[in-house]
Amino acid sequence: MKRILVTGACGQIGSELVKYLRNIFGAENVIATDIKKPSDFLKATDGFHYLDVLNMDELARLVVEEDVDTIFHMAAILSAVGEQNPQLAYRINLQGLMNVLEVARQKGVRQVFAPSSIAVFGPDAPKENTPDDTPLNPTTMYGVTKVAGEKLMQYYYLKYQLDTRSLRFPGIISSETAPGGGTTDFAVDLYVHAVHHQSYTSYIQADTPLPFMYMPDAIKAIVQLAQADDSRLSRRVYNVHAMRLTPAEIVRSIQKYLPDFECYYQPDHRQQIAESWPHSIDDQNARRDWNWQPDYDLDAMTRDMIEKLSQKLK
Ligand code: SER
């Protein structure tokens, strides 16, 4: 029987990952942890523990007491907040990951999944169809911690045979839990404002392309990679991609369903971060090794987002 611990369980991805994993493996086998106040859903199932990933003793205690064999390490500081406080981003993202890997090694955890990001790429990487193997020269602290994190995970795999796995996620769009402090958050804001207020002012310019993915595809990718037979994996870290979108394209898709919606543009410091990242990602290794394929395109995502957000509003 699998015993799973999720860090960052109250975050944008963590909250939906916990729900999904509990459906597959049973609520009692998925321990949700975070430093944030849990939602009613997490509290109600009573498998919630307050856990700061910087507290290694507490993490080790939980892993031993709960007999954990798999960790999904989702706790992180995102890119925009990371630029406001690079020292904090370094501690949470790198020391936090190092603690998870060390506890996993010492206590015999079998597998650790931790997400990476398109933020590992910098201005010198190819902008279109950026491959897995290309220069990694990020210009944000978030990107620096993700590059170092990928290398740490590879090191623990080679040195200690810890089964580490990672995905370089694009911006993730979702309706359940709001993202916090990322550069790609505007894409979620566009939908929320379209449903609630009819207008939005984007801090990213209309024609700036970025890679995106809808949350159900992101959850599917995590679980598919975690469950893939190790003999099929040619690498520990994979690019994954779903759609290349500009803010203007998302706005046009929303306007098909909500024609009165209007978007204004007022780029801020996050524009520079967005411009340092790729426009689209080559994910052929993931497609070949473990059959990665996204289900949602822009209009399918827009329909689902508007429906889910409208239901919540009611
Ligand atoms: N979505 C993240 C961010 O914008 C990138 O991984 O920070």
C-alpha cells in the first residue's frame, strides 16, 4: 500500500493533487502538509499536518510516524515573489528540497517528485520548441533554485538510487486554488476577472507568448510520470508542454463566451521575467518515454474555466 506525503498541499497544484491522489489511493494514505491554513476539504479529512519544509526534524518525524514511501514536494516560492525576496526563495526552494531529499534518503522513502519550471531557461535558450537539453541560464532566483533543484534530484538518483522525478511545468491555469506570486498568474486572473468583473488590466503585454497548461493535464502528467516504469525513463527531469498563448489570444477565447469582457495592458516588472522565458517547449522525450499528451486546448480550457468559475460564483 502506498503512503504518500504532499508538501505545499494548500497551494495551486498541491490542493488539486491531494484530491486526485486521495481518490486513487484512499484519503487515509495521502498526508497533506503546509504552513498555510487548510481549506475545509483538507481539514475535514483529518490527514492534514502543519509542516514547514525548513524544519527537517518535523519532516523526518512525520515520514517515520506515517510510514511514508512517496513524497510529492510542492512547497515553493514562485518567480515574482522570488524576485522581491531572493533570499527567501533560495531557502524555501533549495534548502526545502534538500531537506526533503535528505529525509527521504535517511528514512528509506522510495520516490520523490518535485516540480521544476520553464523558468530554468534564460534569454539564451531557443524561444520556440525549447528542448530538454539546452543552456540553462535563468535570470531569476526562482529559475536559479529550479536549475539547482533539478541537479540535486539527479545527484540523489545517481549517488543514492533515490527514485527522483521532475517535470518542467509551463504556466498552469486553474479554477480551484489561486496561484500566488508567479509571473504567469495573469492568465488565471484573466478568467477570474472575466467572470466576476468584465474587465482586467494585464501586467503582461498583449503579444507576449508563453507556454501554458490546464490543471487537469498538469495533475495527469505528475501522476503518469510518478507511476511510469523506471526502465522507460531516459531522464529524471522532463519538459512538458500543452499550448503557446499570448494574453490577447486568451482574451479572444474568453470573448467567444463572454463578449463584453475587455482587457487593458499595463506591463510591470513581471514583463521582463516573461520575456526571459521560452514561448513554446519541445516535450518529445516525455511523449516518447511515458506517452505524455495533453487533453485540453485553449477553447476547451476556456469553456471549462468559465463553467467552473461561474458555478463557484453562484
Ligand atoms: N508559473 C510559474 C511562475 O510564474 C513558473 O513556473 O512563477
